[in-house]
Amino acid sequence: MILWVFVALVVLFVLLPIIGAAISWVVWTAIVGIFLGGLARLIIPGRQNISILATIVCGWIGSLIGGAIGDGVWGWHHHRFATLLIEIGVATVAVLAWSGTHRNRPITVTHHKILDI
């Protein structure tokens, strides 16, 4: 009986907060990703032929990877502005890569024959 109470307390006070923090982190990076993807599209000159969902995904990728780089270099609470700049840079590279792979390629015709009947 005491073992089950101990297991329940461990789940309640250790595992649930960790799971909640992870879910909160993913949700906030998705929200930040929306804004970072929009900023990345504004930084790149010209038109990008990608969808809104692709922009959000690129921003989310930038937020995750750039945040991990910034946190790894400076730590969690230091230099947040520099980390944000890294996140925007990674999101911009992601938008460039995505739009580069999904460009509409023009159809070129090399030779025409006109038949006279």
C-alpha cells in the first residue's frame, strides 16, 4: 500500500510537471514560430512560393534549432536577444531552403515544328 502511494506521489509531483513543461515548451515554440516565420519571409526579398503552413513550420524549426543553439552557447536565461536573432536567422534559412525546393520552374521549349498541311 505504501509503495502505491509513493508511486502515485512520484507521478503526481515529478512526472506530470516534466510532461507539462515539455508540452508548454512545444506550444510556445509553435506560437513563436508563427512570428519567426513571418519575420523570415519579410527579411527575404522577393516573393516566396510557400504556404502559410510551410511558413509556420519553418518558423517553428527556426525557433527550436536556434533556441537550442542559443541556449547551448549562453545558457537558458542569458542573452535572450542574441538567441532570438539566431532563431530568426535559422528560420530565414529554413524559408529560403523551402522556397528554393518548391519554386515554379518555367517550362522551356527548345524546338517547334510547324507542319503545313
